[in-house]
Amino acid sequence: MFLNLARLLSNGMEIKERRWKVPSLFWLPLFAFGALLFIVDVFQTQYNINPVRLQGEEVVFDQDSLKGFLIKTPGCRIPYMDPFDHTVKEFIHKEKKPVCNGGIPALFDSNLTSIYLLNSSLANYTDQNVSVLKCCYQPFHRQEPSEDDNDNKIQFDEKCIPFNITATITDEFIKVVCHINRAIVYTDFFSFVPIKTKKVKFETKPVNILIIGLDAVSRLNFHRQMPKTSEYLKNISSVELLGYNKVGDNTFPNLMPVLTGLSETELQKVCWNADNNHRFDNCPFIWKEYKSKGFVTSFGEDSSWMGIFNYMRKGFHEQPTDYMWGAFNRISENAIGNSHNMNVEECVGARQVYKVFLDYIKKFVTKMDLEERPYFSFYWGASLSHDYLNKPHLGDKHYYKFFRKLKENGHLDNTITIFMSDHGIRWGDIRQTYQGQMEERLPFVFIVLPEWYKGQYQNAYNNLLRNTRRLTTPYDLHETLKDFLNPAILHEALEKRYQDSPRGYSLFCEIPANRTCKIADIASHWCTCQQSVEVEKNSSLVIEAANFAVDYMNQQLEGYAQCSELTMNNITDARVMTHNEDILGGNEIKDFMIILETVPGNGVFEVTLRNTIGFNKTNQFEVMGTISRLNLYGKQSACITDFHLKLYCYCRSLLDLGN
Ligand SMILES: *[C@@H]1O[C@H](CO)[C@@H](O)[C@H](O)[C@H]1NC(C)=O
Ligand SMILES: *[C@@H]1O[C@H](CO)[C@@H](O)[C@H](O)[C@H]1NC(C)=O
Ligand SMILES: *[C@@H]1O[C@H](CO)[C@@H](O)[C@H](O)[C@H]1NC(C)=O
Ligand SMILES: *[C@@H]1O[C@H](CO)[C@@H](O)[C@H](O)[C@H]1NC(C)=O
Ligand SMILES: *[C@@H]1O[C@H](CO)[C@@H](O)[C@H](O)[C@H]1NC(C)=O
Ligand SMILES: *[C@@H]1O[C@H](CO)[C@@H](O)[C@H](O)[C@H]1NC(C)=O
Ligand SMILES: *[C@@H]1O[C@H](CO)[C@@H](O)[C@H](O)[C@H]1NC(C)=O
Ligand SMILES: *[C@@H]1O[C@H](CO)[C@@H](O)[C@H](O)[C@H]1NC(C)=O
Ligand SMILES: *[C@@H]1O[C@H](CO)[C@@H](O)[C@H](O)[C@H]1NC(C)=O
Ligand SMILES: *[C@@H]1O[C@H](CO)[C@@H](O)[C@H](O)[C@H]1NC(C)=O
């Protein structure tokens, strides 16, 4: 009884994930063929960027010397991996499109200024004449949370304003409700972009910043899943960072360095724990700098119940940016969210959430350009891609069209676009392969610069091209965002900027070829610049290391009586890694990367342990970075709120249930 329950709890999510594998076999031959074409088509050309010529100068990547490597510098080697390598191929399949709202279409749609009835949908709501339909819309807005409240408060206007067929909307967020004979037949939500700021005069021509994030997509998975978008980005001469290495486990520790230049721990000290309410109001977000220079700021995310600043966190007191879409997303998902799948609502009403989000972004960009307001915007999308390796494919066409529309309508002419992820998929079958483990640490990043910008800052642009083949990090993106704000600096002596080898470089300056993970402040656990070999799982050193790791987890859980003590059940993988910095320095340190399973709960963990020999000749171990959880904990850790310890805790209450 207990065992079954535990399995169900720990694997319930994964069972769902596996369920689609049966129909997937049907697609496999087709997809494999497509894949083959795709490898030949995209990847061959992708890796033949040799030489890159630009405005008289030449950035050359010697293809022969790169053989087998994506990044090959004295400080870092990242092996080339085939996106359809035989070790991961079995995990690639097609997912089914979600069916929103049981297939019933929306009754209303919106454009930049209005909502309007979709005549074609009327028959799905009534067989009577349109005049029986009584609709009204009710504006709402985010409310500042008081005291210790969570940042999820919404205030609706008192009045619901009646309208017929169409209405011009001047509010930011509205709820639409329609009755027929007093029964509610339709509820929907729409967002708009009313102008909130005064026009500001700029001395030099400002460039908009548009950051669009797609959660949990590795670089290789992006190419596997979104070939059309990838091809389009290539067509519009985007720059792809091939050696962008994550610096923390999940979304938060990988985005804070981008937005603030600080690590998660530094942020705690500087502003987050320093604030009595544990809110983020006083943190040094880059958008504050843009704001002070006169830019309009905008921050939006979907799946906002688990939002960057809200999941297990207290968010903000004051709204941090001029526009913030998260509140809209939260209320609409709560009210009419459907097709709930693992962690996300895939639909609100009749629409897929990610499409609603991209539509909003399009509205924002259009409105800002129309009203000549330069902007800094940061948008983070999780609803399409958060939980499934193969779901991003469902959004390929739509993302492609989204970028194409922006480009064709001139919205990218004066805009720097960064399309990026935070990490690859963090759990599931592929994570337990070597390639899956590498991919998890190498998210995708594309930067699209206006053509005139490349010409105006030639040296800077050439450095950016060079840096596509260097080890890069979220800290570098932050430094680059600072440069965008102050482009005059790009005319100065770029090679003299960083005399003191800081951890973050602007991508417009050449990153030293001898940069290592250590210098870039990437914990060994996340570092992809290393060579690793499998070692015997039963060697005494591996067993000693694994036991050390389990002890370490139990120590972390000390003081949490509600969590069971963990014991080791199995070691499923063991590797020894060597780092370039050690090779450079001549003294090799041994890092073991071990995948192990603990009971109760059958948690699967990946841990990096540094092995040194103490002066008393005994082996000593140190856990490097954080420990990754490779399968889902689901409800196993419901009895604890600490988001780090949730990874390890197996609630005792579940054991009692079994007895
Ligand atoms: C919606 O209405 C159309 C036209 O009457 C009909 O073909 C379709 O089956 C309806 N859809 C649903 C889900 O009821
Ligand atoms: C938006 O839709 C309304 C109602 O259909 C229409 O009158 C208006 O011209 C449209 N505006 C734009 C910008 O498309
Ligand atoms: C929808 O129906 C209304 C009322 O019958 C009409 O005024 C309007 O032109 C129709 N719109 C479209 C797009 O057919
Ligand atoms: C709907 O019905 C009303 C009265 O019953 C009538 O005046 C009107 O013309 C009808 N509208 C349409 C579009 O048929
Ligand atoms: C909607 O139509 C009804 C009947 O045609 C009319 O009485 C009412 O004033 C209209 N409402 C608005 C807000 O236009
Ligand atoms: C990219 O450009 C090529 C050559 O112009 C064109 O054939 C292809 O359709 C474009 N791809 C996309 C996705 O727009
Ligand atoms: C890396 O190279 C730079 C010169 O490019 C040099 O100044 C620096 O000392 C080197 N760092 C290490 C750790 O070797
Ligand atoms: C580990 O297992 C392998 C085969 O499973 C065996 O050949 C080897 O002797 C074992 N090593 C130790 C140290 O037990
Ligand atoms: C331990 O892991 C190995 C390799 O994944 C597997 O074959 C074996 O069945 C596992 N043993 C137990 C007791 O779970
Ligand atoms: C060896 O020394 C380390 C400290 O350097 C100490 O923690 C450990 O307990 C010692 N081991 C033995 C067996 O004495």
C-alpha cells in the first residue's frame, strides 16, 4: 500500500508524460525523416559559419580546429552534440495540441483599441438573434499588497459597463461577461496598452529593448523543436550564443544575474532579505536604469501563479515597471484557465495562454512605436514549454509568425531583441543521459540587432560575433544590457575595459579565450567546460562520495522533523570530470558527478562532489553548487515550504499513511 502510494506520488507526473509515447510511435517515421532533413538543412549550415565576414573585418572560426567542439578555447571546451543523437532520440516525439474550452470558440476578440463580437462564434452560444445577448465589461487592476500579504491582489471596478457587439476600451485590463436571459454564457479577459507616461526628449536616439523568454528550453532542444523559428532568426541575421552556460538550478537564479547582475545569494543580502517584507522593491533591476533615462518599462509573465517573483516569494509592494502583465494573467487563469497540464494552464477560455501573451507583446510594441515611446521590456513565457521536452514544437509556427510580423511591420528596426531561455529541461528521462545533462546547462540565446546598429558599432559587433564561440553567462547579458543604455562607450577602446577580469563581460568586448567556469563564477556542478569519463559505480570512492552526498542532504533537513531521513538506494551513474582551469594550472582536481536514488520516495539526484585528499590522507568531499533533483517531487514535500529543501524532503506523513 505504502509503496504504491509513494510511486504514484513520485511518478504521477511522469506517468502523464509517458502517456503520449504510444501515439508518438505513429509519428516517429515522419518525424525522423523531417529530422534528417532538418539536421542536414539547418545544422550543417549552422556549423559552417566559417568565415564570418563583416564590414571589411573578418571573424574567422577555423572549422578544422573546432572539430568535435562547439567551444574550444584554452579555458573552455564544450563538445559538439548532435540534437538528434541516438542517446536522446528516443525521447523526441510529437505532442498533441491542447483543446481549449472543449473546442468552443471565443465569442469576442480584441485589437489594439477595441473588443468586438465574432459573428462566426454566435451559433455556439445561442440559436437566437444577437439582440438576446447582454454583455458588459469590467476594468480591473493590480492592487498593492498590504503588510505580509502575497502580491496577488486585484481590484475590480464596481461597475460592469454594458456594450453591444463592440466597444472601444481605454482601460488596461478588462473582464467581459455575457448573459442570455440572466444566465452567464460567456466570460473572457482582454488586455490593452493605454499610454501611461509622458513623452521624453532624448539626446541620442534611444533603442528599444525587447527580451522574450521561453522557459526551460536548451539550445539544442530549441533547434529540435522550433526549426522554423530558428531558420527565421537566422534569416534576419540574429547572433546565437553557443556557449551560454547557466549559473543556477532553475529560473530565478538564472534570471537574477541578467536583471540585476547579482547572484541569488548576493540578492538576498543586498535587497531581498534586507527588506523587512522580503519583497523585491529595493533590488537593483536594470529596468530602473532604463526608467531613469526616460524609457517606458514593461514586465510580463504567464503561468504567473509560479511567477519569477511570486512562487514561494512575496513579489513587490509597488508595481516595479510601468506595465506589468502578470496580474492580468493570474486573474484570467484563475477564472477561465483550462487544459491544466502538470504545472500550467495551457488555455484561458478558448485561447492558448502563450498566444494570448504573444498577442499582448505585439500590442505593446505596436502601441509604443505608434506613440513614440522608447521601451525596455522583459517578458517571460512558461506555459508552452515549462514541463515537457517536446511541447515547444507546438509553438514553432506561432513564434515564427510573431517574429516575422514584428520584423515586417518595422518594429525591429529600432529594437534590440533578445530571445532566450534560462536552462534546459530539468527532469525526466532525457535528464538522465549525459547529453540531457549537458543540454540542461546550455539554454538558447539569440540577439537580434538593427542593421544600422551593427554598422555604427562595428568593433563591438565583431566582438559579439567572436563571443558566440566563447563561454558566456547571464552576468554577461547584464553587462550588455548596461551597454545598450550607454552606446557611446562602444566607440571607446573596448579591449581596455576589463583590466581586472570580472565575472561578467559585456558581449561587445572580447571575452578572454582563457576564461574558465571558475573565473566566470559558474559552479562546477553547472559547468559544461569539462571532460568527463564514466567510472565504475561500485568503486569504493564513488560509494563513499555518494554516501557523503546523502549525509549532506540529511544535514540540510536537520530541524525539519516532518521530513524523513534519506538513505541511499542505488547509484545509477558516476563520472569523473576534469576542468580546464586545473589542466591550465597543472593541478587536477577530481570532481565526481554522481546520479543516485534515495528512499523513501525514490528521489533521483545529481550531485557534483569535489574530492581532495586531506593532510591526514583521508578522502574529503565537498558538494559543489546545488544538488539537482531529476525526477519530480510532486506532493512528496508538501509539508515544507522552503523551496530549496523541497527538493530533498519526503514527508513523514506519507510513511504513516502506508503503515
Ligand atoms: C460551433 O459552431 C459551429 C457552427 O455552428 C459548429 O460547426 C461547431 O461544431 C460548434 N462547436 C462546438 C464545440 O460546439
Ligand atoms: C479595431 O476593431 C474595431 C471594431 O471592429 C474597429 O472599428 C477598429 O478600426 C479596429 N482598430 C484597429 C486598429 O484595427
Ligand atoms: C456581424 O454582425 C453584425 C450584426 O448583424 C454586423 O453589423 C457586422 O457587420 C457583422 N460583422 C462581420 C465581420 O460579419
Ligand atoms: C433581431 O431581433 C430584433 C427584434 O426581435 C430585430 O429588430 C433585429 O433586426 C434582429 N436583428 C438581426 C440581426 O436579425
Ligand atoms: C444596445 O442595444 C440596445 C437595443 O438595441 C439599446 O437599447 C442599448 O442602448 C444599446 N446599448 C449600448 C451600450 O449601445
Ligand atoms: C529564409 O530565407 C530563405 C532564403 O531567402 C527562404 O527561402 C526561407 O523561406 C526563409 N525561411 C523562413 C523561415 O522565413
Ligand atoms: C588570461 O589572458 C589574459 C590576457 O589575454 C591575461 O592577462 C590573464 O592573466 C590570463 N588569465 C589566466 C587565468 O591565465
Ligand atoms: C564492479 O563491478 C564490475 C562488474 O559489474 C566488476 O567487474 C568489478 O570487479 C567491480 N569492482 C569492484 C571494486 O567491486
Ligand atoms: C540500480 O541502477 C541500475 C542502473 O540504472 C539498475 O539497472 C538497477 O536495477 C538499479 N537497482 C536497484 C536496486 O534499483
Ligand atoms: C581528517 O582531517 C579532516 C580535516 O582536515 C577531518 O575533518 C577528518 O575527520 C579527519 N579524518 C580522520 C579519519 O581523522
